[in-house]
Amino acid sequence: MRPSLVLNLKRDAVREAASHFRTANPRIFGSVLHGTDQDGSDLDLLVDALPGATLFDLGGLQVELESLLGIHVDLLTPADLPPCRLCGVWSGKRYSRHFPLRRRHH
């Protein structure tokens, strides 16, 4: 299944999982953001590490998300990306290459 479809089904669960591992503000980038993901694509997620977060938190979140979603997750923090990649992030009010995982209103 395409990661974008899985994400649409489990968006709230992804945000909930992020809150359990000292991270916040999960947002997508890569093929899912651009609408070019396919079966077998990974889900690229950017999260903010909260104070006190460790590599165990980030690794735990990645394992949790992969188990929850059934797809490979590439989990990064802003410090993992070069500044040129951050300049185009969708943060809700301005465009960038990342899009926040907000609740969908039905």
C-alpha cells in the first residue's frame, strides 16, 4: 500500500505515537508530500526532539511507527537535514518541503 494511503488512515495514531517518545510536530516530506509515493515507498517524517529526548526515543518511535503502519519509516529531526532542505517546509502558514500532520476535519 502507498504510504500516503496508510498515513491517511492512521494520521492520529502517528501523532499520538510521537507524543510518547519525547518528540513533537511530526510532518511529512519526500515522495508522500509530492504525491509521487508508490507501493513500497517509505514514509519520510520529520519530528522535533523535545528536551531530554535521546536516540532511544527516536529509534523507539521509528520502530513503533513501522509496526503501526506496516511500512518503512525514515525518521529525521531538523538537525539531520541541511539548511537548504528546511527552507521549503510547509509549517501551516508558509510553504516548505514538510507538511504537518494535522487532524483532518470531517
